Amino acid sequence: MKNKKGALGYGYLFNYFGEGRYESKVVTGAGIEILYHVFDSNGTEIEFEEEIHLPELSGTDLSRICKVSYDEKNAYKITKNLYVDNLFRLLKGWKHITYEVVGYSIDVLIDNSSKILRNLPKSFKDLPHSEPIYVSEDEFKKFVLNNTGFNISDNVNAQVPYFFTRETKDLI
């Protein structure tokens, strides 16, 4: 099976230690997905292969280009790290890198009997697991801003637990 190719994206996750619920489920966090568009020296967008190994091992971990942090007025704040952006462009010969937010989620605790957990090793089955429920930007902001459990030091920098690729033609 051939790996998908496209723009490289990352999920940025805020931890949640409050008592709020979403759709009657225990909330464990909230996240945003950022997609990075990288252009070569000719201005053509580069497509990345959705690789089996981690992007940081292949030299294409773009997740540090943007810092995502909790913001008590706007729910989140994205700050582009120009040093990392410039470093990638110099080392790789890229013309420029842009980004866009492409998704929002509220992560909820899932029952240990879930189909998702059936194939995990036994030692992992008793640990708590969560899954995202994708929501609109307004719903995301409303939940994050109305629940004080996000205003913690852990969320100065959101965690980056996963990466993905998305075909650029899907965005047109």
C-alpha cells in the first residue's frame, strides 16, 4: 500500500483538569490541527509522504515552527517561531512556509471496552484513553473559555501527540 502524500500537519493538544463534560462524556483535553504548506525554491508546494516512522527522525518535524498556547481571551494563541522557520528554509532550500488551522477537537475519555482498545497489549488496556470529537472553531472556543481547567502551566505549550498529511487538492 502506497503512503499518502500531501501537506504535513500536526495536532496540538491542551490538557484539561476540570470537571466539565462534553456530550455527557468526561473531557481530557482540547486540540487544534495545523497544516503546514512548504514551498520549494521555485514556489511549488512540496508534498510529504505519510511515513511509518516519526517526522523528527526524517528531518521534517515542522511542529516547532508554531508555538500554540492557551489564551484566556481567545482560547489559544499561535506564535510563529521565525528562527525555526528560517533554519528549515536555509537547511532545506525552501522558499517559504505557511500554515493554517484546519481542525478543532474536544478530547473525551473512552470506555476501556471500546473497539479501538481491543488490539492493544493487555498492559495498556487498563490505562485511560481518549479520542477527539471534531467541533467548529466557535464550539471549541466556547468550551475552552468557559472551563477554567485549561488555564494551567501545562498549556503554556500545547503537546504535539500526532502528525498527519492532507492532500493539498482536498483543501481547494
